[in-house]
Amino acid sequence: MSPRIRTLLTMLLVVPCLGPTRGIAGTTATPSAAEIAGRVDANTPHFDLETLYSAQQYVEGRALALERVQDAPTDVDALLHLLRFSFEIAEPVTTDNSELDKTLWYAQMVEWSEEAVRLAPHNPRAAFARAVSKARLGTTQGILSSLVMLADIESDWIRAANNPTPYATLKSEEIQPCDTYMVLGAMYRMVPEWWIIEAMTGTRGDLDKSLFWLRRADVCSPNRIETIKELAAAELCYGLTHDRPDLVELGKARLGSLSTLQPTKATQVTDKRHGQMLLEAPSLACAYSRDGQADLDRSLVHWPSPNQP
């Protein structure tokens, strides 16, 4: 498989970390306005499910959420919990695991998310969940399915971003709309800006859009390690492909600032390490993905500009 096509598959793994906040010693970041405004509390519907989620009790939480959906099929909040618990259960499972068929699992998630969007067409979290479900299903069905879904995924994330209702889990595993802004920016960076990609998928990469959304994400939730890393990667990519050394230097400075920030969850430890890697090898920035880093082909160090054939 072409390394550049493989990068498109990697893009579909860029769903912002919905994973658990694991205990890491250190000072936590000051909550952002989005976190303060959207933080769940005892008055939030299904607060017990929120508590189970932040306690990483995914199997128990999914079973309870499924019961509630079966009892009240139009309960969108219960559906969203069911989707998120399902995501967390399947995420660490390898594709060759015979105990869980990831294709069927994600197909069921798509079905549930379609129902959530039908019931609540203006709920940004429902649109976000549908995009996540389709992205994960695409990665299990191969490249053609992934490419076909790309425009739908983009559309749902834009739909969610344009309805910025604050929401934050108990431990900030998910912060909305900040996570949606971030994933859009990362998507527009990793998908090449080639016309042939748009002909195949209905959309293409756009580094101007990448910078726009990632800057919004940084304002939405400042001093967040994953956002700083993604914004720096976009600045490096743009600077290198558009002859903007000022942006390259800005991206490097931003990555350097990560050394002053204390991780509060496991993925941020990885993000700091990857930030150092990008600082040392900026030419990796365009194709970089946290989830796909282990599989990246190092031949991508010379990413072509959108004006090249």
C-alpha cells in the first residue's frame, strides 16, 4: 500500500482521545471556560453513567446504558453513553481478536449513532459520535470504505463544531466543542491537499482550515498538551510546504513549550514524547498521527506541496 494512502487510513484514527484519565502525579491545568460551563454534575442526566465512565468501568457502564436505551429508546443521552462505552471497550481490542468482531461492533455503533442524530438532529455530540463511529468502522473495512466515509465524517464534525454546546466529563476526558475543533484541524492537516483526493472522497486536506480549527481549539481549551502539539504540527506542515519559515519557527517554539506542562493523563505523556520527536524532525509533521505513529513510513519526510503534481 502506498505510504500516502496509508496516511489517509491513519487520519481516520485521529479521533480525539476519549480515553481514560489515568492518575499521573503533577499539577492539573486550570479548567477552561468550556470545561467550567459544560462540566457534568449531579443534576446531569445519567450522572451515574458519567461517574462509571470516569472510573473506567466501561463494561458495567455499557450494560447499564444498554438497559436504559432498551427501556427508553428515544433517550438520546443514554444512547450517547452507550456509544462512548462501546468505543472504549473496542478501542484496545486487536482486529484478530476472536472474542469481539470489531466490524460488527462498529457497525452497531453507526446504527445507534444514526438513531441519535435522527432523534436529536441539532445535538452536536450526536453528530460527533456518528463521525467517530463511521471513522472506526472505516478502519475495519479497508481503504475504499474509509475513503467513501471521509466526507461524511468531515460533515458531521463541522456540524458539531458549528453548534458549540459546552460539555466536559468529570475528569475532562472529553471537552466539547474543543475536541471537535481539534479533530477537524488534525484531519485537514493529515489528508493531502491533492485534487485527486477530493475527486475520490468529496473532500481534501486544507492547511488554512487546519490552522483555523486548531487555533480555535487552543483558545477553547488553552494549555492543553494534545492541542498544542496538534497546532504546532499544523504550523510546521504549513511552513514547510508553503515556504513560511516564520510558521516553522512558531511551531518549534510551541513544541518547546510542552516541556513546561505537566501531563495529567497517559496520552499526554505520549503527546509530549511525540512533540519532542516533531521538534527534532519537523518534516514528519504533515503525516503525523498519535495513533498511527508506530506505523508511519519514514519516507514521508519530504511531503509534497499542494502545487506539485
